[in-house]
Amino acid sequence: MNSKFHSLVITLLSDFGDVYPASMKGVILGIDPDANIVDITHSIPRHDVRAGAFILMTAAKYFPSGTVHIAVVDPGVGTKRRAIAIRAVSRNGDTHYFIGPDNGLLIPAARAAGEIEVYDISNKSLFLRNISGTFHGRDIFAPVGAHMLRGLRIEEVGGRILDFRDLDFGTGKKKCDSIYCEVIYIDSFGNIITNFSGKSLDFQPGDELQIEDIRVIFSSSYGFCEKGDPVALVGSHGFLEIAVNMGNAAKMFDKKQGDEIMIEHL
Amino acid sequence: MNSKFHSLVITLLSDFGDVYPASMKGVILGIDPDANIVDITHSIPRHDVRAGAFILMTAAKYFPSGTVHIAVVDPGVGTKRRAIAIRAVSRNGDTHYFIGPDNGLLIPAARAAGEIEVYDISNKSLFLRNISGTFHGRDIFAPVGAHMLRGLRIEEVGGRILDFRDLDFGTGKKKCDSIYCEVIYIDSFGNIITNFSGKSLDFQPGDELQIEDIRVIFSSSYGFCEKGDPVALVGSHGFLEIAVNMGNAAKMFDKKQGDEIMIEHL
Amino acid sequence: MNSKFHSLVITLLSDFGDVYPASMKGVILGIDPDANIVDITHSIPRHDVRAGAFILMTAAKYFPSGTVHIAVVDPGVGTKRRAIAIRAVSRNGDTHYFIGPDNGLLIPAARAAGEIEVYDISNKSLFLRNISGTFHGRDIFAPVGAHMLRGLRIEEVGGRILDFRDLDFGTGKKKCDSIYCEVIYIDSFGNIITNFSGKSLDFQPGDELQIEDIRVIFSSSYGFCEKGDPVALVGSHGFLEIAVNMGNAAKMFDKKQGDEIMIEHL
């Protein structure tokens, strides 16, 4: 039982909604009864690979070295898109594994976790015996992830590849006193999360910003403005975020994922 | 601690929604701190025993031998309906346990898992000391399930019975080139799941079907048709399913659970 | 590894909705890979401290001695409100720990669990290295909870305090044949839960009550009245509750959290 000396965490992320993830968990526990399964979410908007990639990127980095992350937002399930497994190793040696479809979903999280190597999942002896055309999460990704959790080397899932599908959120741009960035996620509270990193910001709490035709104060937290007031801040994921205290910023600013935003520093 | 050599998985399914399942988990962990608790779902439509029975049947079979499944969709809680425990043994010796109300909820899943024996839960020494009139999930089913997970023999929960309430989804019928079947579940995406087993189908991918007054292509997966197009396929649960790529089939075909569907092979 | 002889359960409650709790779990598992994490709920209405306090109080008591409860409904995150840890010891020696903001959220649950001692969380060596202004659940409460789960003494998180923020649901009043009480929670089915304890009631099943201008039967369970009929009962949490069989009592009686209700015994 030397596995007990390692972390045995496996995370799941998908757009499956309710009900369907349970059978993935059954499959995982059949292979590794000690697996500690954590749901990141199963409520990614259906087929929204970019939203899934963003959430995986922000959550995965908080898990311990050795964690296996299975993520499935997979509009191409049952067609010829490849299944991939990634090993990401950080400078201090922390290792994360990512398993899912080859559509870019895993890439931002894996790159954030370190240097990546990508493998084509082709070793069918690891799959469930009957592969459905619609649920590779259960039939392929879950068993492969569970075997890796038990110590299977990533080289045994298939050959290494270099031509995987990439996905990049960009970084936004600064020009004079303005920031040009993109909405990469709207959370369930209507907070607008942009692709502009908090590390590149030189705003101070109390600074005034002009976002579209609305005046917004930059702050360190939600709690410093009045109910219904908009506020800009560096969100918990580390990106510039626009929120409304007890309200919905996506509605106030009429923004959706993929939209551009211009923010002027007054 | 020889229990560690067995699987210690306990699943929960209910129509309790949010909040209420947590106290069931507390009760289970108080009896067996090593229990590995997995939620199948707590969002079964309220009091919909047939929907609960279908989801339990499709999910339970993916869990390892030894799993205890607690399921509670229980319009009759607090009245005189019995509580039951079932042992289901498959041909190769795999054993699953099912615990819940005697209203048919457990039966399709248990029969799918093997030969069944049904016991009336009557050993009150296993229950919580104070039994509420409204929450047997927490006060009766959770402690009984946790004791069974720790190795309590099913014969100790009460006497064996033969007159349990049955529930059968039927199988649909083939007549000439048409299939007559029933909607047994509408999932959260609006996919229509019928009671016609994929094993009895002789359609090939690309075949044309007439469903009500809509022309539908039979396919092996969602990914092969255009956005908004209907598609028929064998779903991940093994039954004939009608879906709309990125849309809602239940709305397009105006179907709800229990409705009949006629499918003509053109 | 003597921790294995104790319960290693840690519960989470918040108003974070989907997605955000996962990174708290990652942080906890990075500190204690054996933590058994149970979600009580993450769907508390946003910033509703009283609703969170009620749910925590009703759920926490079912968990085993030694459980650490992290609860975060925290309108003041990032401002100067304190973070606190509580040890509650019952008469028979059962111990529960509570971690969260100093806004009253933890108090009813902690008092229900026994005699309480409250500590100001100020030992920054326990926190994540980078503290965001908006997500102390992940950056402060999760790591402190995980360290306590691993055996850190509560005295090491900071100094004991006596001036914590209190919160009290009251108890309602009896006057002649009437009960005057308050709505403390509306659950997702629209059931109205009051602050009147079932232990103080002297109604018998079958008794008639007048609630506002509607005649209601007192019953021991939901199952004894017709579909659409209102019913009063002692709910699973131990308080007087008004429900509608297969319907929504909050709508029928036009009540929301904080409203008063007068119940006349006919």
C-alpha cells in the first residue's frame, strides 16, 4: 500500500450536468478504491471549451502534486478527435496529469502547471470493454485516469505527440492609459473576468476607471463599495475582474464571453 | 481493519435537492469514518419514483462489487410503506446492496445487478434514536447503509420478504418496420431516453427514421449532425435515445416522461 | 499516522455557488491528503448570513466528534472583519470545530454543539502565501481548517476573544392558544421553517390550526394530506414547519425569511 504515501486525488470537470458524472466515479473506484475524487464542476456551459479551459486553469493549480485531472467538454465525442494525456512538471518538480479530449481544453491549465508533454491515448486495453459513442468520459477518460492514479506511467497510454490542439486566452494589451482585454469567463454571479493578469496592473485601490461609459472604482475587494455599484478588482483567479456589489456586472456592462473591453485609467 | 481490503463505497440518490443530503453523510461518517460517499444525484424530480429508478439502474452498475446504494424518492415517508434492503448477486459473484423505500425505486437497478433477495428493514436498534416523520433518509436508511458497509449481514436488518413493490420499465415492441416504445427519462439537456434497448436495434448509422412527423438520422454519436438537427442513437445508458445537437429534443418532439413514441424505419 | 484513529471529516458551507469551492478542496488536500471533505451546501443565498447559520446549525450536529466545519458567507471579505475559529464541546465530550468570518454565521451551530470558546485567527504562517482580497475561503479558512484537521491546537491559530459577533434565531412565543414565531428559512421546495422548536409544541396529529387566513392540519408527515393541501409539522430539523404537499408553502402563505407568522390552535 505504498500508494498511501502519495496523494491520490483525482479531479473531474465537465459539461455533463447532473447524473452522468456518477458513473465515471463508479468506474474510477472500481479500479482504485482509494481514489479521492473531487468535482471541480460539471456545469460548464455545454460544449464551451474555452470556459472549461479557464475554470480548469484557475482550479487545478491549488491541488497537490500528483493529482490527476480529468476534464471533458467534448463537442467532438465519437468523431475522430484524439484523446490525450498530459504530464506537466513545474520548476520545483511538482507534477500534474491532465486527461481529456484533444481540443485545447487541457492546455492552459497544463501550461500553467509547468513544462508539458502530451501523449495520444491509444492503449485500448485500458478502456472499458464496451465503448459508447457518446460517453468517453466514462468509457475512456475515467479508466485511464484511475490507472494513472494507481501509478501507470504516462508513456503506457500511447505515443507522445507534438501536434495537439492549442488554446490561448491571450493577455490583453496596455496602450497609453488604456487596457484592451477580452472577457474570458462570466461566473454564476455575473462577474466579468478578463484575460488581463493582475500582475501587469499598476492601479491602486481608489483609482478611477472608465469602462465603456460607466465610471468604476478600482478596489481590493467587493466589500468597499455600495450595493449596486460597479467595482474593478483583481479577482481570486488573479485576473482583472469587473463586478457589481450584490448585482450582475455582465448585465450592467452588456458583456458576454469573447467580447472585448476597453478600460481607461482616469 | 480488514474492511480496507474491500470496497467501501456508498452511493446516495434522492429528490432532496440541496442541503438535506449533508446530514445523511454526517450520520454515515459517524458510523463508518472510512466510508467513501458518492452522490449519484439529489435532483430527481420530486416524488418521481420512475425517474429515480431509471437513474439508479444506469449508474449503479458501474460501481464495484460490495457497494451499498442508498436511494430515497419516497412520497410515502412517515406512512406505513416498508423500508427494504436488497442483496443482488451477479453470475460472477459481484454483490451490490440497495437500501430505500418499498415503492419500486430499487428494483430495476437491483435486478440489473443480479439475482435479488429483499429484506424488510425492521431492526430498530440500527436506526437513529429519534426518528423524524419526514426524513427517513437520515434517520433510517443512512445508518442501516453505514452498518452494512461495515459488514453487518443483510439478514440482521430484518426478515426476508417476497411481496415487495415491483417496477418495470417494459421493453418497447417491434412491429414490421416500426418500434413502439415509451419515454422513461428526459435528462437535463432535454434528451429523450426510451425503454427500447440498444441491443434489440438493427439500425445502422446513416439510416433514416420517421419519429412523429420529423425525419431523423440514426447515428453513433451527437457529433455527426448539424447544430439544431435531431438525431437518434444508442445513448450511454444503452437505450435508444433521441437528441438534438445543441438543442432540446423533449421540446422539439413535445414529449414528457411516460409518453409513447413510434419510430418508423424508412 | 495516529490521525487515522480519529475522524478526519471536514465540511464546507458557502454562498460561492459552483466552481469556486474546488480550489478550497485542493488547498485542503495539499495539507491533509486524507481529509474526507463533505459539502454541506454552496448554494446559500448570496450574503445571507442568517440562512447560512441556520443550515449549518441543522447539519453540523449529525457529524462525528472531531469534525472541522468551514463556513463562509462573508459580505465583509477583505474588509476589517475578523476571522474566527471555535471549539465547541458537548456534555459528553464530543468536540466540533468551526472556522469562518466573525459575523455570527458560526454561532448558532457552535452553541448547539456545546460550550464554546472563540479564537481570533491571526497566525499568518498558516495562510496561503498570497492572500487575495476576495477569497479568504481558499486563502485563509481552508488552510487553517486543514491544519486543525491534522491536529493543530486551536490555541495556535490566535488569541481567545469574548467580543465575537453573536446571532440568535429567537424562539418564538406562545400566548393563549396562539404561537408567534419567525420564518428563519425557506428551503428549495418552498417549505417555511420557523424558529419555534418542536419540543415546545403541544399539538397532536389531526389538530386544526389557523395560519393567516388558511386552515391547516397538524400532521406527523407530508404523506397524510392531499396533493396541494397545506400541512404543519415538526420538520426534520426539529422546528415547526409549514409545507404544501407537492406544492410551495412560501408562495401560498406569501412569506419570506424574516417574516412573522401567527399560528392559532383551533
